[in-house]
Amino acid sequence: MESKRRGILERLNAGEVVVGDGGYVMQLERRGYVKAGHWTPEAAVEHPEAVRQLHREFLRAGANVLQTFTFYCSEDKLDISGNVTNITGAQINEAACDLAREVANEGDALVAGGVSQTPCYVESHSETEVKAIFKKQMDDFLKKDIDFFMAEYFEHVEEAVWAVEVLKTSGKPVGATLCISPQGDMEGVPPGECAVRLVKAGADIVGINCHLDPLICIRTVKLMKAGLEKAGLKAHLMIQPLGFHTPECNHTGYLSLPEFPFALETRAMTRWDIHQYAREAYNAGIRYIGGCCGFEPYHIRAIAEEMAAETGVLPPASEKHGLWGAALEMHTKPWVRARSRREYWEKLLPASGRPKCPSMATPADE
């Protein structure tokens, strides 16, 4: 049964802000449902209640889109991982679609069917083989009620282009995000050229996700925007960055940081960092604003709250949150009451509480 709600392009074409959801694999790893390393999404079948709950938290926080929990769900990745012996990629894809749709229907959210980079590309560089993998995933999604496709987390623009070309045959809108730095993709293709290639392949929405922090990712999207303008092309812009500070801005992002993946907590963005990010993304012309690894529901709520002036709505989760600390006005301690102001939180320089730790690290890829 087709969804009757307004589609992603209807919303973006009208100039509306679309709030994306946050990170699934890292959040579910911390909750005990995903195994770090290959990060495969079999929890959609093994523990649907965990995936459903996280979808629901993102929806309550204000997400307008729920992505299917299908990251790294190509058959070749599942085979290599060794995490799955009696569950197929098709079963995971279909279960993930059902979970996302179930929760999306509790609000006005859209469902995005997600595909990501494959081991096959690195091993074979065979366009035929890689496209066959994407085609198989697409066919799984088309059996279900999804609203649009998202090709996300690609380090090589060539592979992302192949994904877009396959997904466009569905007749549904397609978004495409690369996990690259301002320096470009892994082959050195600049962000502007990457965007041009994606749009020429048929992408309706282009942008950046994962690997680096919000303000760095905004820089990269700005480069993509400039490339499209120079080429005379148009597309909607999106961004779903890390929820961790990565000032090192190295080429492969947080994967090369010594804290990845089990000691990233001290790099976590605060909700106030996310307010700044959402505003800067909006000012850069980006209208699809969400998060990736490290983005928890309260981060998504911060996006929705920052964008409330533009959208005219606050999310349900804001019922339990005083804007800019306003709920602290009733605290018994006067020094805590003094923190019930926007000015306090905007100027705060949070301490880590770790006096012997450096503020930055040396990435392994440098």
C-alpha cells in the first residue's frame, strides 16, 4: 500500500526543512545489539524490539525521515562478517522496512530505504557485479512501502554513482551521501566534482554523512554546492555528520582516530553544539539536516528545536525539555538556576574531566 503522506521532494521543493534521524549502528552496538567490526544489521530480525525503540525515539525527537536499518546489508558484506549464518540479506532488508514503516506511521515521517558501499567494489571494481548487488537490495525494498532511496556512506564516488544509477530505475526519489572530507573521496575526486557526478547520475539530493564532525561536513557540502552551481546543475542538499568532534579533519575521518570505536565518548557533541550545527547548515542552504554515528535522539531534538522557527513546530520530546535550559529556573540551587539562559550554554566551554588527556590525537592515516 502506497504512503499518502507528502513525499521527500514535495517537502524539499517547497523549501521546507527536513529533519533526518540519527545513528543506528553505533547506538545499537552500545546497547548490545550490533557487533563492532563489520557493523551488520541483523538486529532487525534478531531483536526487532531494539530497532523499533530507536526508530521511535528518533521520531519522538522530531525526525521527519526514518532510514531502514540496513547499513552494510549486502550479501557480500554479510558473508564476510560471519555475524549471520541463518538469516539472509533479503530477510533483514524486508524486516527493516517493516519496522521503519510501522514507526513512521505513528507520525508523519517518511521511510528511506538505505544501501551503502560494498566489499565487492574494493575487491573487483566490477560495475556489473556491484550493480547486481544494489539491484538485489533495491528489489527487496520495492516489495515494501518505502518512500525514497538513500545511497549513503560511500568513500568512492564511482561506486555511489553506480548505486544511484541502479536506484533511479525504481522511479522513486534518490538521495546520495558520501563519507568524504573536504579533500575529496578516496581517489582524490574533489567534493564539487563528486556532486556533479552524482546529480548527472540522477540523484535528487546530494550531501555528506558520517566520518567527520558537523562543521567540517558543512564545509564539504558547501564545496559540493559550489561545484553544482559552477556546472549549472541543481539538487537538494543534505547532511548527516558524526556526533563527535573531529578537529583533526583527516582524510578518512574518525576511523583513523585512536579512540575509534570504543572510546569516543569524550568527543561527543553537546545538544548546544547541535543547535549551532543546525543553524549553520540551514544558513548554508542545506534543508535536509540529520545525523549519523554518535547522533542520539536528544541531538535530533536539538535540530528540531533550532529549526522550530522555520518549521513552526516543536517535537513531542520537547515537552520534557525546557528550551535553552529554561526548566532550570525552578532549581533549588542558585548557581544552577543561573544556567537557565541561552547565553550561558552558548558560551560554555565544556571540560572533559581528564587532565592527562590531549585535546586532539594523531590519526593513523597521517
